[in-house]
Amino acid sequence: MEAIFIVVFALLGMTVASFLNVCMDRLPSNESLLFPASHCASCHHRLAIKDLIPIFSYLWLHGRCRYCRAPIPRRILGVEIGTGLLFGYLYWHYDLSIELAVAALYCCLFIVLMVVDLEHGLILNKVVYPTMAVALLISVFLPPSKVAYPGEAATLLFNTFLPEPGIAQSAIGGGIGLGLFLLVVLISRGGMGWGDVKMAALIGLVTGYLILVALFMAVILGALVAGSLLLLKIKRRKEGIPFAPFLSLATIVTLLWGSNILNWYLGLF
């Protein structure tokens, strides 16, 4: 029975990914998410239902528009596959619960932030600010500790030394993220954008005290990728590399395994 639910949630994730792709296409250019209906970006022909079936339509059409044969971005297929797999795993990780719904919501929002920054170099306020408000509201009823680290060991660790779970936990995490990245911006004098500062604050609101785990992982991932690109001469030293994708990926990892990572780290001492 559990396997059936995992497949159902994977299919749900693929369907949700279709809407996420619309957000990635339209939000950067301030287009409506509802109007006009889904259409080809090249010939603007309205797409039929059979053109919009996640994964299947892309493979059936060989990655090209059925009407003008223009290439369909591979990102669309990647987001559908990735979100589907992620939703299936989220069900297995959280089971059917409110934590599952909250984690899925956060993952979707960070996927959008990740791809938009990769493609357009933008961290959209229209995504970040509403998500901040939602994260604070959720923390009133479901503290970050219930989503980011459901294990009892990590929850006991934090609750022993820090305020009770709730909005205080979320606010402290947001303050840590905002303060650390604000300091980096001031010291680096343009080496990091203000969008990254706002996103760090958002990550703190979402993950609570595990903000440090998320930011540390983002920095390590960013350094490894940037170093590899420079070493392979794919990027020049003066070329900027978007940081939001690393922040987004690190946040998703923290939501799923943050407590395990923290407990492993503390076990080294």
C-alpha cells in the first residue's frame, strides 16, 4: 500500500511541476500565471491537453513543439522528473501528515527560486516576501523543528538550550540568516547581492535553528562548483555565479536530513 501512495505522490509532483514551469516562465517577465492559456513560446499556438501531460508529452513529441517543431526547453522535463521523485520521497519521509504538506510547499517554492536565478539571475521578491509571511504563519502552528528535523534527538538538543518551538524559533533563524549575509554583503562590497540576503532570511524562517546547517552546506556546494568551473575554464574568475541555486538545494537537503547532518557533526566532538 505504501508503494502505491509513493507512486501517487510522485505523479502528483509531476503535475505540480507543470505549474512550477509556468511560474518559472512567466514570473520573471511579470506575466499572469492564469492568462493566456499554456502556449508555445515560439509560435504562441495554444497547447492541447495532450501536449501538457508531464514527462510523457515531452518524450512523445521528442522535445519539440507539435505545431512549429521549435525545441521545448529541457528544463521542463528536468523539473517534472525531479519534482516527481522529490514528492515520492517526501511521502516516504513524512508519511501522510501536515509536515508532508508544508515540506512539499517549501520545496516547490525553492525549486522555483533555484531555476529562476539560474536562468535569469533574479531572486524574485514576489516569491520571497509572500513565502516569508507564509513561513511565519506556519511557524505559529507548526514550528520549523517539526518540519526540518522530526527526530527527537535534535529537537531535544535545541529545546534544552533555546526558546520553545514556535514563531520564536522561526524568527531567530530568520534573524541569523539575515544578519550573517548582511555582514557578508557589507564586507564583500558587492561580492554578494541583496537578493541573497533576503533569501538567507527566508531560509532561516523555514528551517529555524538549522539555518547554520543550510548556509554551511550552501557555501560548501557553491565553493566546490565554482572551483570546478574555474578549474575547467568554463567560467572566468570575474564572471558571477548565481548563489540562489545552492541556497535552495541546501535548504531542501536541510528540510530532509538536517538533523542527521547536525547529529553527525556533533558526534565528531
